[in-house]
Amino acid sequence: MRYLFLFLGLLMVNMNAQTEMTAEDAIRIGLKYNFNIQIARNEAEIARNNTGLGSAEFLPALDATGTLQYLTTDPETNSPFSFGKSSTKGYEGQITLSWTLFDGMKMFVEKRRFDKLADLGETQSRDIIENTVVGILQAYFNLVQQEQLLDVAKSTLEISETRLNKEKVRRDVGGASSTDLLNAQVSYNNDLSTLLNQELRVVVALKELNILLGQNPETEIRVKKDISVPPLTISYEKLQELALERNSTLLVVKQNREVSYENIKLARSPFFPRLSLIANYGYSNRTVSSESPRFEEDITTKSLDGLVGLNLSWNLFNGFRNKIDLQNAQIEAKNQELAYQDIRNQLIGLVQERYETFQKRLELLRLEEQNMVAAEQNLQLQSDRYQIGAASSLEFRDAQVNLARSQATYIVANYQARISRLEIEQLIGNLEIQ
């Protein structure tokens, strides 16, 4: 029986461990269900669908039309050629082919432009996905942080409750003053208030993570209450190189610049003539029925028509619109070049800022860890002295508050260091996204 209980206990521990969501689990769920990510992927697919030859007008257009009509007429005339009161039935159908053979290289430019827009769409999708993944990880680590702070609040409240109970016992036996008991009660109430507020922060953090994961905001999530900060093994110079090479925001601006160059070529195409092949094949059948005695039989007309030809058009003047469009396209290309240089310069500065921030937060994390260890030792010392009456209730409370404050500061510093590391990963395009 003892082994059975041991087995069941181990099984329950294993089941609890399996239900804990890791950061990797959060990314996997977000990539599948997050609404912004799904929209971004659909937009990228639309851009890729537009890369076909038909979008660039390489392929001919083929149209089929048909007409069925019935006409009655009852004229009043003295003309000997009139059919008199008559009716006409007719139907016809035709197939028309039009194919642009030359349009100032516009179709070739359009094909390259659509290809670049497809690449741009994928890069924009990646940029949105990266930003969303960073938001998911920030929300995940924030939930872990709030859970850790909740544990600190619970531990602090337990200590205050023990102290309050001890003061009640001491008062009952006549060994404590009313002041010590009231101070203990106030401390307990303050810690209880802190706990309630922290529970609310956990609820909010849970809701925010669920929304980013595309889940019901009330879905329960168990997270591993640990935030590890991976070391940064890449040099500052290498970070700058990777950021300029792989940063998705910079790539979006760069590809926008390339599209603007294609728009210039597109704006030049109207200055050339346009040559098209046209072909038409049709059939018609028309029957005229007359009540006039001069036309004893219906008159039927059938026709097969075919046409093949070339159509050449060349705009000679349209109010300088083509010239204005070309000038605007050239100005837009200059703007895209300026935007690229601006984003590139900002990125260089941002890498420097994030690198320095991460280093400082690591130093701060180590300092806060030392403070927390010292506060734990001090609380243990004051607790021992408090038990034997060598320390006052207020001295014990000060040690308790200092420990809670140092623990909370350490947790926040650890969270901020991890977020700084995450921001560096995003800058250099090193997020693990599948």
C-alpha cells in the first residue's frame, strides 16, 4: 500500500509537470491560433498569388458572347419595299481574342514588380509574426513574474500571520503590549492587501497572454515559475552585422525601395507604342417573318465571320500625365531610399542601446541577488532574536519588509533582463519561429 501511494504521488507530480506551459509551448500555440499571425500569413499568400503571368498581362484574353433576340414591327408606310407587319428572330455568338504583344516592356516590369511585392509580403508577414511572438513571450514571462511575486506575497503574509498569532498569545499571557499587537495586525492587513492586489495582477497577466494566444481569456494556464536569462555570446560588432543583414523591419524598407525602382520603369512604359493582336470568330442566324402577301416565305440570313488583325496605339499627348507620373515615381523612389537610410541608422543606434541595456540589467540582476541573500540572512537573524525577545516587533517587521522588497526587486530585475535579451534576439532576426 505504501508503494501504491508513492506511485500515485509520483504520477500526480508528473501529470502536473506535463500541464505546465513553457515559453516554446506558448510560441507554438500563438503561431497556430493568434489572429494577427493568421491574417499576416493570408496577406502574404495573396501577394504570392498575384505573381502569376496573368496578373502581369502576359497571357491573352478570350471572351465569348451570345445574343438571342425577338423583334416585332408594324409600320405604316406606302413604300413598296416594306415588309409590313413582321417579326424578326435572331441569335448570334462570337469568340474574341486579344493579346498584347508589346506595351513598352510593361508586362515584364509588372512581373518583376509582383515578384518583389510577394517577397515584400512575406517579409512583412515575418515582421508581424516576429512582433507578435515577442509580445507573446513578453506576456508569458510577465505571467511568470506575476506568479513569482504572488508567491512572495503569500510567503510574506504567512510570516505576518505567524507574527500576529504570536503577539496574540503573548498578549493573552500578559507578555506583550497592545502596541505590538496592533502593529502586527496592521502589518498583516497591509500584506493581505498586497496579496489581493497581486492576485489581480496575475488575473490580468493571464488574460493578456490568452488573448495573444488566440484563446478564451478565461483559459487556465500553468507556467513554470522560472525565468532564465541566456548569456549573450555574440560580440557587439557581430550584433550590428546580423541586425543590418537580417532585421525584418529593415528588410521591409529595403524591399519597398526595390519596388519603387520597378515603379519608375513602369511609369516609363506609356512613352512607348502598344501593339496588340486581335482575333474574332462569330456566327449569326436571323429570320424575318412577314404577314404581307408579297412575302410568302420567311427570309433567313446566316453568317460566319472571322477577323484577325493587329492594333497599334501610341499616345502622343495626354496633358503631360505620363511625365508627371514618371516624376512622382522618381520622387517616391528617393523617399524610399531616404526611409531605408533612416531606418538603418535607427537600427544601428537601437542595437547599441539594447546591448548596453542588457549589460546594465545583468549587473543590476547580480546586485539584486546579493541584496536578496543579505535580506534573507538578516530576516533569519532577526527572527531568532525576536523569538528570544532580543529584537523588537518593529525590527522584525523591518527585516521582513526588506526581504519582501528585495525579492520583488530581484524578480522584476530578472524579468527585465530576459526581456532585454529577447529584444536583442528580435533586432538580429534570431527568434526561433517555425
